[in-house]
Amino acid sequence: MPDVSYSPLPARASGLVIIGGGPAGLMAAETARAAGIEVDLFEAKGSVGRKFLIAGKGGMNLTHSEPLPQFIARYRERAPQVAAWLQDFGPEDLRAWARGLGVETFVGSSGRVFPSDLKAAPLLRGWVRRLREAGVRFHVGHRWTGWNEQGALTFEHAGNRLALHSRATVLALGGASWPQLGSDGAWQALLAARGVGVEPLQPANCGFDIGWSPHMAQRHAGAPLKPVVAHWTDLHGQAKWQQGECVVTATGIEGSLVYALAADLRETIARDGQAVLHLDLAPGQSLEQLRQALSRPRKGRSLSEFLRRQVHLQGAKTALIHEVLTKDALQDGEQLAQAIHRLPLTLLRPRPVAEAISSAGGVRSDAADASLMLHALPGVFCAGEMLDWEAPTGGYLFTASFASGRRAGQAAVRWLAR
């Protein structure tokens, strides 16, 4: 973890108070400090950037290289709102910012952008060091608990209740995914009590429960499904498809391909009680090719061996066929071909938000103005995942969090200059 020394709590903030030490909060701090504003940053945990570090464990996916119009479209219904943030600080700006910290980036084969060493820790250490040298005061181990009757911010620290008056505050408290790292969503009730419109936090970029048989769950949990093509219907009734990879879990399915569809699948389940996802288990083979291959005699081979030889299907893919089809259907070449080409999986529910990579919902877009200041709380700004937007994995989450933090920081500077 980055070394963040403790600073004593002042009686009254002379500049900007930031609550939350993730990318959005740190970017708001950097922006305000660069404008000459005194900054006090509070973090409930013992160090900042914990979720940032964990997210980078398998390779820090900082942003994405696709053209900006397609990039913006990833934010779905919130695209117009997020577009304004990205016009000021977009993917290329984020790469230049990392370069300013001595971290070069590269574009992977998927178009995703990574630090050259694929690690998050060097980037975070350099950033925190630069912020401290610039004069940002860090107060770790301070859990924000709302406001007191005098309108002061209140915190719990080492068993004590502390209060701090602030003219401007940026809240960057995250969503409700990975609560052990600090994003527990406890702020929802605090803001709702002050008249701030908040949408319930829901899992985004999450897995889904299917309800496997014990055999499927025990024998194939953790098995990859690659490549496959997912076919589904979005909330507007439009048929869609996407190729990628996913993983069988003990309860259902997850992985990058599923995360990309999670919003549609989650909302369909909320509306209809379930969602049906069709998987093409043999991309590149047409239905007619599958029919021809499966019409040949088995010659005493087991079904698993027959599928392996004829259509190159094996492992978890074969297990899925057994899981979905009846015994009679497994003996019917036409039904086998149809299942391999479009295997229907009924999704029952998303996994809990605490398990999700990110969360949807949060502070409603109409609860804040374009500068991200809350209408109900003048001088209080929000940034990052606590705002009501979502995006798939691939660098989109980080980019919008950084950009919203910068926007909130700039707006707080203007507010303090009034």
C-alpha cells in the first residue's frame, strides 16, 4: 500500500474537503491543488486506492483505445452526461497523465490500454507521492458519518467523533461493490436524508445464477468457455450478439463477455423474472455444417467423443449440452445441432452487488447540475462510481471515474472562488 502519513484534523477546512481516496477523489484533489486550493482528503481505510490496486492485480486496464464516439456509447443511457466529462479529460488525456507520472502505456491486442509493466502499484505510489509533495493533506482511518446539526461534516476516527466545517466538499465514496475495500454504499442513507435523489445500488459487471445440477457445479466450476458467441435481446427488443469468453461458476456464469451484457440481462430479469442468454458453442460453424457433421454415424463412440471428433466440442461445452438437453434430445442430431448453435441458458438472478466488479445506481443525474454539484446541498459535489452511471470493463470505469473527479474538482475551485 502507498505510504500515506496521517495529518491532524483541522478545526475548519481552509479550502476543499474530499471524502474518498479512490481515483475520483485523488483526481479531484490533484485538480484543486493545482489551482492553489488547500485540500484535505479523508479516507475510511488505512490507505488510499485499495480498490484501484486490487483491480490492477491481473493487469491494470487503465483505459481503451477505441474512437471516442464508440467509447462514449459504452455508457448507455448516461452517455450524454459522461461525454461532457470525457471531452475535458478523455482516454488520451489519461494516458498523458500517466506518462507525467513516469508510467508509459501500450495498447493491447483487444484495444485495451495498460501500463507498460501491467501494474497498478507504481502508478498509485507515484501519484500519492506527487500529491503529498504538492501539499494535499491525507487523513486516513476517518470514516465519514454525515453532518451534525450545525452543518459540519462528521467523522469517526480511533473511537472518537470529529467535526469539520467546510465551504466545499467533494464526495467520492464509490458504489457498493467490494465493500471490504471501503465501497459499502453506506452514504446512500446519509444523502437521501438530506433530500438527494438516489437510485438503489445494483450489481454491474457481475455474474449470474443459473442453478446448475450438482454434477455441473462440482465438476466444471471454474472452467472457461472460449470462444463463444452470446446472443440476447436488449430491453428495446433488439437482437444482439457478441463474441468473447466467459467462465462456468458453481452457481452460473461470469466473465468478460457476461459483464459486457450485464446491464441488459439484469434489467430483463428485473422486468421478466428471468433472462435467456443463448450461446453459440462452435463459432465459425454454421447450423448447416453442424447438422451435416452430427448426421454421421457414431460407430459405438460415446456422445462426448462423438462431439469432440465431429464438431471439436469438449470439456465444459460438452457438459453444458448434457446440462440443458434431455436424454432423448441428446440422441437427436437436429436437436444437438440447434443446441450447439444456440444453447439457451436461463439466468435467474445477478450475483450480489458485494461480489460485482462495479455497481449501477447511485446519485441520480437530475440530483446534480452539470458541474456535479448537488442541488439539495450547495457546495457539495459528487464524483466517481457513486454517481448513477455504469459501463463494462475494459478501461471505461476508470476513465469516467478520473474524468468525473477532475470535473468535480474544477467546479469546487470555482465555488470557493465565489
